[in-house]
Amino acid sequence: MTRAKLLEIFRSTASEIAEKDLSSVGEDGVIADLGIDSLELLEVIGTLERDLDVRVPDDQLVGIQTVRQLLELVETKLTPA
Amino acid sequence: MGLEHATTIVEALAALPRGEARGYTFRGVDGSERYYCFEAVEREARQRAARYANAGLNPGDRVALVVADPAEFVLSFLGAVIGGFVPVPIYPRASFKARNAYVDTVGHIARAAGARALLTMEATLAVLEPVTAAPDGPEKVLVLERFLEGEAPTFEPPEIAPDDPCFLQFTSGSTSMPKGVVVTHRNLVQNARDFLGPHGLDRRPEDVGLSWLPLYHDMGLIGFMLGTLVCDIPTYFVPTEAFARRPGMWLELISEKRATITFAPNFGYALATKRARDRDLAGLDLSCVRIAGCGAEPINPDVMRAFADRFRPAGFDPGALLPCYGMAEATLAITFTKHGGGFQTDRVDASQLRRRRATPAGPDADGTVELVSCGSPFPSTSLSIVDGQGRACGERQVGEVVVRGPGVTPGYFNNPEATEAAFRDGTLCTGDLGYVADGQLYICGRQKDLIIIRGANLHPQDIEWSVAEVPGVRRDNVVAFSSLIDGEEQLVIAAEGNSKDAPELRKSVATRVAERHSLKVAHVAVVRLGSLPKTSSGKVQRRRTRELFEDGQLEEHGE
């Protein structure tokens, strides 16, 4: 899956869960700026996990601040090491 | 000894039925299940008690528990209790919270508790390093994976008395000065018998509990763990994280496991309703649910109604909804509505309510508030409403809720000032504002400045300090408060600033709060310099600011 596609999936999932338009969020976007709280963000991740059939453990989310960092983390789960 | 005669959690554990039939099931984040019958829970906890003693702990020593896995948390908690050590549950996850802010919080709690040891797991050890390595950090750091290695030594647990502290519950106070409620065995056993007895949930032999509530918080820890031990209720534990990632899982598991008792704060019911799609409903059978309790934050009648309507086709009985009221300072529960009766509401005039009168209003009248009844106190407990001079208020007169009863705890650990402020001769001044009508308690505000968002207690000062660091905000001229917006308690920040900076400030303040506290700000009011109400000594007045905001009188800069 390309990064652009992954970003697209993130935007649509986050928009749906937070009930706001996040379709123009870029990879440089700071998660704290998106106006979604930590519970909503966990739900976004849970939804990505199901849609992409990956598992992103909670303790690896510590310190994730930007959309890019989050997508990079998800990406490592997509590609078998 | 029969379970009904147990006077401590340790006696209850020993008196629970033996054999495989009844116990706890822990669901993992991966969907796996671990089952421990009550006998196995006790056996495993006894071994952990021995391991703590072997690590050099003495009875009475506090042990900070930063353990995310629910099964490991429960067994380690009970092990400490059996050994006469005092567990101190601490929020185990730092995800998305600025790492430093999280570690500071853990450090403050460990210090306030005077924790001699800290137990955690490999996965969290690195994050906690600043706490464990600090010169004034806990003397012993126990890593669960190593803690459990090898045979447990033999150990003769000490005698535990009913008035001994069972654990410390840290839910209130500011981040930098957290307050730990001392909860005794007697508090727990009596409160559990109240809220699970005939005037509470009226526990039945066939009951099955199901909870995703965090175990470091009183509603999950006492409501579903310690209470179910005192009253023998098989219980299914779901990690909070699993619910957060997929809220639909809550009701699916209830349906699958045929659970009869569940609880959640208001937001849980709102989220479950919002996320349920028609095709999800088809597979659900919620006819098993006898009790769907709601507490820990203000209850929105529209949320209760929407939940009842949405899930009635799936067999949900609206009579199962059970609003209640309580707080950690009173162990857990203070008032319950009658089980099976559903929720009742009272519609009152909003402007009269601000003048501390709950005047009934018609459903179509303008400017009304609909409040959900929290029920009546247990027979063991007396509740009254008092005015500012401590005089008893009459029917439908708003005042502070004060409580006396076996659940009222001895106070805050090692903090006589805070204890004196809230506890007077065994009477707890809750700081909540409410009124009684027809024997039913209605909560309509808070005297203290506490902010409660999604069941979590927040101290405004912590948020104000973070906002004060935002460039362009006038230091010491920031107020954080909560207001009911769309029926939900939501966070509002009022800050003084220049009009030209206002649009930027609205954004940067919200970002700062999100970064530091993982909280969403419903509204940032940037107001004219000098316009926030202050005391004669120049301190901002939070309550007055909130009143101005709610009356539309804050002098906000335009868009």
C-alpha cells in the first residue's frame, strides 16, 4: 500500500470518527492540532487495525505526535519484517 | 466462615465458593481469554503476597501498581492486599500524552503515597525510568515478568483488621498535588453489600458482571473487582483500550457472554449508541441485561433515552438503566435508583436553578433543564443538603450534598489539611451541589472547581498552568472550567489576550491543552485584557467566569 493511500484512509477514518472534516490533513499535521481527543484517536487506530488487518500495540503509541509518525508506525505493521 | 460474615477483602477471598464454577474471565486485547476461578484467584494472589514479602516489603508499605494487563493487575493488587501491603493503582498508559507529563504524574502519585515499591511490566519500564531512577523515587522497582519467576516462597500473611487500609485511591487533587483516598476493608465490604444488596443491584446467584472500566478508577476497581469478591459475582473483564478501539465490542460481548450487570459513564452510552449500525443490531440479544448502571459524570437524559430507543429492538429493557451517584471519598456508591425502574427525570426552570431553587417547569417551557434522578441513599447512609452556613435545605432547595455512612472513608493519605476540609467527624462534604425532591437526589453542579470529562477528574489549575505558557496569553489571567454543552460536561478555557492575537490564540490554546492533557476544548474564549472577574487580591474567579460564560456575558473578541 502506498503512503498516499494510507494517508487517505487515515483522513477518512478520522473524519468519520471525530465527526469533522479532516480531509486536508497532511503528514506534517500534529495530532494534537486535529481537535480529536485521545479516546477518538484510539478508535481511529482500532478502525485502521481492522480495515488493514494489523495490530498496533498500545505501548508503541507513546510519544507519537504527528500524523507521519503514526502512519510510519502503522506501515511497519503492514510490511512483515 | 460464610461470605456474608466476611469483614475484610482477605476473608471474602477465603470464603468465596471453591471449585471451577465461579470466577473471573480476563479478555486480552487480542481476544484471548484467561479464566481464574475464585479459588485460583486467591491461590495466585497468596503467592504474590509471598513474593512481595520476599522482595523485602513490610506490612503497611505502599506499592505503586502501574500494570496495564487487567489479569496481572487484579492478581498483583490482591496479592498486596493479602500480604498487608497497600496497593496504589496508577493509570498505566501514556499513549499520546506527552511522555513527560505522564511521568510527572506517576512520580507525584508515588511520592504522595510514599510508595516503597513500584510494580510494573517490561513494556512500561522504559517510560517510567525517570520515576524509578529519581533519587526520591521508590526504593524498589519490581518488574512483573521477573517478579513471577521461580517458586513462590512460603509466607504467613499477617492478620488484617477491618479498619486497616486496603488501598489508596488517587482520583482527586491537582496533578502536582494529588490526593489519595484511604479506603479501608470495612469501607469496601460495607459499601459493596450496600450497592450489591437489596437496595442496590439486588445481586442474584445467576448474575454475571461485564466491565471495560479502568481498574485504577473506583467504578471499575470496586464496582467490578472488589465488590464482586464480597458478593460472589462471576465477572468478565475487558481491557479499556479494547473498548476505546472498538466501542461496539461492549454490547457484543454482553450479548455473547449473557452478562446481566454492566456499568459505564454517560459517554460510554453515548458512544455505543452513536456507533451502532443497523446490521450490528441484528446480531445482538441484550435481553440478558438486568442492570445497565450509569455514574461517574453528569448523566444526560437524552443519552439515556437514545440508548434505550436504539437497543430496544435488540431486546434491551429500558428499565435496566440505573443512574447512581458516588465518589471515591465515599468508597464508591452513595445513592442508587431502584433497580428495574429505569431512569426518572425532573424538569426545572434554569434561571431559578441558578438562584438555588429547583422549580418544576413544563416540558414545553423555555429555559428549562432536565436532570436525571440519582436515586436515594442506602439505608445505612444518611444524606442531606446544606446551605453555605451548614443549615439543612428544604425540599427542592439547592445546596451542598453531605453524606454520612459506612462508605465514608477516613480521608486522604498523609494530608490532614485536605482531609479536614472535606471530612468533618465522619461526615463527607462532597463539594457537589444538588437538591432532593420526593426523596430523590438530583445533582446540578459543583461547589468545588473540579472538572469531570468522560469520568476523569481534572483539576483546573493543571490546565490553566499549561495554557498560561502559550505566547500571547496573559499569565495568571486564564480560567479553565466546564460547562454543560449539548448535555455533556465539556471543557471551556477563558484567557485574556489582545484582539489581534485572538484567532491565533484560539488555536494555540486548544493545541496546548490537547498536547498536555489529551483533552478537547469545546470553546476557547479570548477576552479583553482585564475583563476576567478577579478577587480583591487579583485571583481569577472560576465560578464567576463560568456564570458569565453561561449567561453570554463574557467580553469575547470577535472572529
